[in-house]
Amino acid sequence: MPTWLVVLIVIVAIVVVAAVGWLVLRELRRKRLREKFGPEYDRAVHEHDDPRAAHKDLSEREKRHSELDIKPLPPSARERYTQRWALIQETFVDRPSSALAEADRVLVELMAERGYPTDGYEQQAADLSVEHSRTLENYRRAHDTLRGQQRTETSTEQLREAMVQYRTVFEDLLTDDGGKDRQRTGR
């Protein structure tokens, strides 16, 4: 067999191995991001109309999140927030619109106390997506209801659903240990 043919076969083999390796790494990255971000992964792909752009966005979220000082709440703060939430729920009976607005404010305060930046809704959602992707859609829907309620008449049932959605996110943020459990168990 001529030397040039051997060299050509080796080059083709290297290119094929490199291409397969690249495809495998890309698939592993996609799988990891999909598992980590859950429904937020699909949302990002849909918003970007390009999986590569979505992967870049989600990876940037992870990087930003890793630089934040997210911490669990001390028991006294957890109790304080629990009491405030109970008052908000009581207020809902007589003043559902103002209770919903207060629920949003308390949730933002809770995020801030945990160490999340609160410089705007979109950034809040992006930051929460890294560790709270399973409840993030609740936050989005509740926030949309709050914004819609400020522009038009919203039914009491829609406000009630938004309160339930806010509560889901509130409980997730309230009880999360700041990633310490995930670090211990390797999740």
C-alpha cells in the first residue's frame, strides 16, 4: 500500500473520530443543560430559535449564577417570611389585587436576602432559572397576571391562581439550602 494512501486513511480516521467526538460532546452538553434547566431549556431554545444560542445563554446563566453569593435563610428569617406570607394570604380575601402585588414584593425581598440580584424581572428570572427552574414557570405566570391586572380587569380566579403560583416559588426559595445539599450529594 502506498505511503500517501496510508497517510490519507489516517487523516480521514482522525477527522471522523474528531467529528464523532464533537457530536458526542455536543449531545452530552445538551443533555446536561436539559436536565439542569428542565422546562426552561425548551423555553430558551424556542426563544432563540437556535439550540446553540440557547446553550450559550443557559451556560452564561450558569456562569453568572456561580459568581453570586446565594445563601440559605437563617431560621429566624424563614419564620419572618412565613408570617408575612400568612398575612398576605389573609389580605387576599378582602383585597386580592393588593395582596398579589405584596406577594411579588415579598418574593423579590426574599430573593435579595438569599443573595439574588433584583435588578429587573428578566434578570431575576434568568438567575432563578439555574437552581429553581422547576418552579420558574409559576413565577413567570404569576408575574404576567400581576402585570395584566395592573392594565385591565383580572378575575378573582386568575388572581387566586397567581397567588398559588407565587406561593410555589416562595416555598421553593424559602426552603432551598443555597445548593449545599446538591454539593453534598453531588447533584
